[in-house]
Amino acid sequence: MIKKSILIWLSIIPLAILNGALREAVLNTWLGEKIAQPISGILLCAMVFIITLIFIPRIGKGTSKTYWKIGALWVGMTVVFEATFVLLLGGNFQQIIAMYDITTGNLWLLVVIFIGIAPWLTAKIKRII
């Protein structure tokens, strides 16, 4: 189940990158960064939820604990991926830390929390657990 859940998480990466590109190319221009940032976070949560609704039921039946473990794994991989991505694009640790400050309108922290909850929530909704 864990290996399959990693494949599901990997399918989220291109969506997250496209979401960021949409925010930078369209939403920021149309709405301004203060509005575009939270909308982008909400869109990404919706995309993650749709992906989990489609694929989590296909990985097999597990316990509640299994789906919390998958969520924790996804959180860890997300944080490492995002930090690596920022650093590779020339960013620094201050920028990474700033992403988790929700007072700026950046909902990244809430997105990461949702990514951690999504497998369990989906399993509950789909009555797998």
C-alpha cells in the first residue's frame, strides 16, 4: 500500500507545478498576489482531494492507522520536495520558512496539513476504514 501511495503522491507533483504556473502567469496578473495566493492554495487542495478520491480506494483496504501513515509520508515528501524545488530555483531557507507564514496570505501550511489528512479523509468518505 505504501508503494502505491507514493505513486499517487507523485501524480500530484505535476498538478502542483501547473497550479504554481497558473498562479504566477494568470492569477497574480488578474487578481493580485494577495488574492491569488490563497486561491492557488485552495485550488491545490481541491486537486489533491480529487486525486485521492480517485486513487486511494484502488490501493487496497487498510486501517485508519495505515492512512494516517500514508498522510505523514506524503507530508514529509511534500516538505522535502518543495524545499528542494525552492533551493534549486535559487531560493533560500528564509523563503522556505516564509511559505509557512499564513499571515501573509500564503496557505501553503494549510495545504501541507490537508495533504496529510487527505488519505485518511478519503478512506473515511469512501468507507474503506
